[in-house]
Amino acid sequence: MIARLVYNVPIFGWMLKEAVQGSQTAKVLFLINCALIWLLAIATFGYPAIIIPALVLVPAVFVVLILITMG
């Protein structure tokens, strides 16, 4: 149900659906498109486009570090 909701998002949804269900080439092109969108955001917004993804990933890395240290 959530996948269907995400797949209905214009542009990003069909790219994600093709990356999940498509060939290896589609997966690589999806990653390239995500990197290019991020570079475009950096060119448009500057420094915040670099910092905000890093701040969003802090909790995920924190959880990974806890899981590693738990053994």
C-alpha cells in the first residue's frame, strides 16, 4: 500500500518503480539521476543542500553504530 502511494508521486514515483522492478541499467540510471538532482540542489541552494542530508543521516548512522557495538 505504501509502495503504491510512493509510486504515484509524479516523476520520482515512476523512476523508483522502474528501479525496483526494472533491469540493472534502470537501477544505475536511478542512482545517477538522484546524484544529479542533489548536485542541482547544491548549485541552486548552496551550502544547506550539502548539510541537510548529512543532518538527516545522523540518526541512521547513530543506530548503525549502536547495533555494531552491541555485537
